[in-house]
Amino acid sequence: MPDTLQVLIADPIHEDGRKLLATYPDIHVDIATGLDEEGLILKIPTYDALIVRSKSRVTRSVIEAGRALKAIGRAGIGVDNIDISAATEHGIVVFNTPDANATTTAELTVAHMMSLSRHLPQADRSVRSNEWQPTRFVGTELAGKTVGIIGFGTIGRLVAERCAALKMKVLAYDPYVTPEIMCQYSAAQRNLDSLLASSDYVTLHCPLTDKTHNLIDATRLSAMKSGARLINCARGGLVDEKALLDALRTGHIAGAALDVFAKEPPLGSEFIACDNVVLTPHLGASTKEAQQAVSVQIAEDVAKFLTTGEAESA
Ligand code: MLT
């Protein structure tokens, strides 16, 4: 089938995306999940497009081995598992799905804020241990508190709208977004230092890049309000985990909710023994709706690009 366009799906995606690709007579799809870098390098040479989620690492070596590669589709938002510079150098278009799982991630963020405020995971563990200690789990209301949103893209904006509806005061920091846009989403612009000093809750919604690596380090943690809480549903590398552990142990940071870690899974992490953290296994995109939406969106984008050369959302 020399004229057939070959697509490799290297991470599990919802069946609706696979079904959509199957409707294209000129496209043939193979599925090979769980490949490490070596495995991808061996597999990739004949494929016109590669579709991944966050597990596969699409390194420069993988991209250079992809001699026929024209497009890489990331079913999700973060593209930190793809070497974008290498893809650009080789004229390969990289698609992601910036909107498809944004609501799901924003809702998880709010769920984490509520869990932190009302000690829900700890209270659940306590009842399961046959305890009944309502006074141990006295929480705090979100209404009237200040949330600081770092990164004001699609997810940050959805979080802002939800926090405003919960009657919170919303601050935002994003060097690429104007105060007018922030205002449209009920948020007031702040610089990073001012946001950290004023927020009862700080939530991260920026991409992981060389510039944002360890953005929340020991200095910035100490600049946060005493008793503030931190939520990270974005990327593990944004927070210096050792510094956060220290701040949680002293109580300067009252609690943290972490959906993402520098190394995933965080096997043996000291967070596991820390009672004032809530840990979830990178659930940011894990709803039925989001999984279906990212799969269909990426299938549409990749198929359209391969068959027509059009790349609307790349
Ligand atoms: C994303 O970047 O879309 C979310 O973190 C979920 C994922 O990694 O798939």
C-alpha cells in the first residue's frame, strides 16, 4: 500500500478517535503502545504521523528516525514530552488539543481546592479506620478567600470563572495576557510576587519550559502567605518538590494538592508520608468527556493535515 498514509498511535486513546481515523480510506492506523525511546526509534521510520498522549517521549532521536514523519499529534494539552525544536527543524507539524480537556482540568483544580480546604481525603481515611473525629477536620471556606492563578490560558481562565462563582477574589499572573482579558474572567492582574504574597490558594496553569522549571522554589514558597495552600494540576517540574516538602513540614504552607510530579509515578516520594498533601495520579484529563474529546480532536487534526495539508489548530 505505497500510497496509504501510515499513522502510528503510540499511547492509548479513546476509541472514537480511532474510529474517526478508520473512516479515511487513505489512512492506515497501527497501534503500538508502551514503547520506550528505543522501541519508538525502531518503529517510527515508515510512519507519516505519530499520535501520543503524555507517556511516550518524542525525543529528537525519535523525530530524526521518523524519515516519513509529517505530523505529531498530542492528545492533550502539554507538549513537554515532544521535542518541539527538533520537530520544527524537520518541518514536522505538532498538534495538541488545548481546549478539549481544559474544563476537566479546571474542575479537578477546584475539586483539589475543596479537598484541601475540608480535609476530605484525610477524613475519609479516618472514617475507614473506624474513627469519628469531626473536630479534627474543621476546615476553611473558599468564599471570601483569594486565589492566585499562575498562567492564564484556557485552563487558568476556566478556573477563574469557577472561583469567582464560588465568591473568591481572583488574582492572575501571566506575562502574555493583558489585564483587560483577565478582567473579562473576573480576575485582577498581579505580578508574581504580589500574587504570592496575597493569595490563600495558589494554583498553577502554565506550561513547563526552561523558564518555568522550578518556578515555585524555596524563595517563592517563603514569599507565599503563611498558611496558604498550593495546587498543581499542570506539570511536576514547575515546583521544587524538596522545597515544598520543607514548607509543608514547617506548616508555612498549610497544604498542597499535587496531580503531577517531577517523576511520575512518584514512587518512594517523601510526599507519601506527608499528611497535609493530597496526591492524585495525573488525573488532569481523566474524564470520559475529555478522553473522548482529545481523541476525536487529535484524530481530526492529524487526518485533515495528512489528507489536505490544512493545519487549522497546529
Ligand atoms: C494535558 O497536558 O493534557 C494533561 O496534563 C493531561 C495529559 O497529560 O494527558
